[in-house]
Amino acid sequence: MSIDRHDDKKIYCRLLGHEVPFVYCRQGAASQPCRKIFDCWYETFDIQQFMQEHFTEEQIKAIVAPPKPKMTSLMEFIQQAQKNAGIEKAKE
């Protein structure tokens, strides 16, 4: 079955506070499904089977893993920005 077969279905997103289509949840940030995809869609269709059909076990584990603490994410972002700034200076 096609990965986009449920894309037009809509549901209320508890994280955003408004209705979103499944495609938004399926693609999420960095082309990875939302971590709440199982919690939100289980009553609408067999989300477990859908995910197993279209994503590897490793991808699913990454999706459901607890998010990093905000401070950790912020520090990683700052370090990456500093690294990128150093690369840009080296090019000059």
C-alpha cells in the first residue's frame, strides 16, 4: 500500500492546538514522523501496521524515543552553529 494513502485524513493535534492532516504528522520535523503519531492516530486506523510497513524498526525506535532535554538540544544547536561559522571563516 502507498505511504500517502492516509494523508488527507485530519485530526486535532494536541501539540499544536489545531487540526492537521496525517501527512503533517507522517513527515514531521527533519522528515521524521511526529513522536506522538501512535498516540494520536490509533483510533483512526491501524497506525502500528502502517508504521511497520513504511519504516524500519530502528526508525520507529527513534520516533518513540523520549526527546532530548531542551538545554541539550540548545547546546548542540549552538555548537553546530559555531562549527559552521568556523567553516565559513575558513573559506574566506
